[in-house]
Amino acid sequence: MNTGTNGPRGSLVSVGVGMTLGAHLGPLARSHIEQADVVFVAASDGIVEQWITRMHRDVRSLQPFYQEGKSRLHTYEQMLDAMLTEVRAGKWVCGAFYGHPGVFAWVPHRAIELARSEGFHAHMQPGISAEDCLYADLGIDPGACGCQHFEASQILFYQRRIDPTAYLVLWQAGVVSDQSMTRYSTGAAHRQLLVEVLARDYPLQHELIIYRAATLPIERPRIDRVALADLPQAEIGMAETVVVPPAGPLRVDLAMQARFAALDRSLVKAR
């Protein structure tokens, strides 16, 4: 417990435990879990939660707040209240979240923001995310031709510009176009809308990758390849990510290259 000149003061740290059980937890994140007064955990697998309970005597799962038909926004508010109640009581609180606590995770960001606004010390300790695993499992170097990341519904709800010469990574495709925040999956008709938007930039026969990182050491990642036209019929849950490889090579900007050449020539003459 943190103690200041005016008595006990609470604090909050959100740590990432990585995607694969036991393989991705860093020593600093482990230290935060072991030394906290209370640990709140949100993991994608019950086995991961059980593993974390071995590190601390007071580990409380956030998963029971989720319920079918219940707004996820209400769920998140309840999670925040549970964590901040302990911080306000002067506890050293650790929130342990699967993957990276700052990637597609509203609660850790908001909890830190609220704690700081109330004068408590709060910070985030990064972890290995699904994105990190994706690069390794699919052999993608995001620096080779670029990589775009969107929450899948964003390209339906908003006018986003897609570059088909770069990788396109669509997160949470299993709940695409859900505006109610109460569903944990949407159907083929919703994914058909996604196909229609993607078909503006990609041919219907373009091959996509459905990806899910392994959460247990004995598992292998899911890597399935489907044509864009067949995406509505594919089995896609909340843990799956849709990766759209480039549809063509990078296009050379001849006008800009000419300007570079002229600039180089002017620099040579100035010497």
C-alpha cells in the first residue's frame, strides 16, 4: 500500500499479461501483480485467470460483469467502479488485462484517466498484444508496404480512406456494425455490408486471412484464408481478426521523384 504524508493513498497500474499463457508476461508486470493489494483481472481464457490467481491472494475477475444482452458500456462502467472503489480506499490496485492493456481496451485507459483526475498515481505497463502475435504468425513486416488498422465497424460507420497497396487489419469483425453494444456476435448480413465496402477497393476473389492468436502454449493460431466474397459465411467470433493483404504493388510518385532529383542536383551545384 502507498502511504503519503497525509495517510494512505491509493494507486493504480494497468498491466498486460500478453496473449499466450505464461509466455508473454514480463518481469515488471509480474512484479506489479505480486505486490499489489488487490488485482483485478480480465482475460480471454479462464485458465489464464486461474494462473494469475496463483500469483496473488486477492485476485478478482472482471468477467462476471459481462452478460448477454447487457450493454457493454454499462459493463465497463461497473468495472471502473469496482477498480476505483479500491483505489479510493487507499489500496494499491493492479488491473491485469490480456494482451496489451491499451489496445482495444477502453477500461484501462479510462480507469487511469479517472484515477489521475482524482489525484491518484496511475500508469500503464505495456504487454504483448494480438497485433504483435499477428505480425509474427503471419510473417508481416508493417514497414514493408505499410499497415492500416481499423475497428471493423469504423469503415462502415465513417468515411475512411483505404489504401489497397498496404495491409488492412480489421479488428472485432465478429461484431461488425453492432451499434447497440449488447451483442457478442453479428451475422452474415452484417458482414455482407463489410464486403460491399471492401469491394470498392478489392476484387471479390481477393484472398483475406482470418486470424486468432493462440492463448495457450498447446494451441496453434487460427490462420484461415477465404475470398472476400465468402467472408459473410465464414465463422468469425470476437477474438478473430480479418487481415486484408495488399491488392497490388506500391505506386511510384513520378512527380515527387523528379522533384527529389532536382533538389539533389541543386545541392550538388551549391557545394
